[in-house]
Amino acid sequence: MKNLFWLLKGILKAAIFFTLFAFALNNEQPVTVHFFFGNQWQAPLVLVVLLTFSIGVAVGVLGMVPWRLKQHRLQQQAELSPSREAMQPNVVATAPTQPAYSDGL
């Protein structure tokens, strides 16, 4: 069963590789990317698509950094702070023999 899993995983990886390779071969035409102020850049379409995807991933990861740092800090605080039971003093509850105050009766 384990060998079958590894075989299917290898076949899936090969299929993804050959699909992306065929995409790259079919999109060799040069394209022009126009920027602001009349600047332009000419490169193969597959390179433009790959670069755009990479920039999108980088922006997504950088957008997650503050949230991840906050979660990491909260997790460390939870691990370092003692539990509520440990913070409570050990008080033995005893019933008073006489009331604490008298109403005069």
C-alpha cells in the first residue's frame, strides 16, 4: 500500500511537471509589459506569468507575517504564564462560629 502511494505521488508530480513544461513551451512569444511613465519591459510570456505568480506569493506571505508573529507571541505567553489554579492562594474555607457583626439582639 505504501509503495502504491509513492507511485501515485510520483506520477502526480510528473504530470504537473510536464503540464507546466508544455505551458512554458507554448508561451514563448515575447510580450511587452507597460509600466508607468512610458517604461516598458519585453520578456517571454511564461517568464511574465511566473514572475507575477512569484510576486503574488511573496505579497501573500508578507501579509501573513504580522498575524503569524502575533499568534506566536500569544502562544509563548500562554506557555510561560502559570495556570489560574497555580495563581490562586491555598485558602481553607472554614465556617465562622460567630457572625462577623452583631445587629444588637
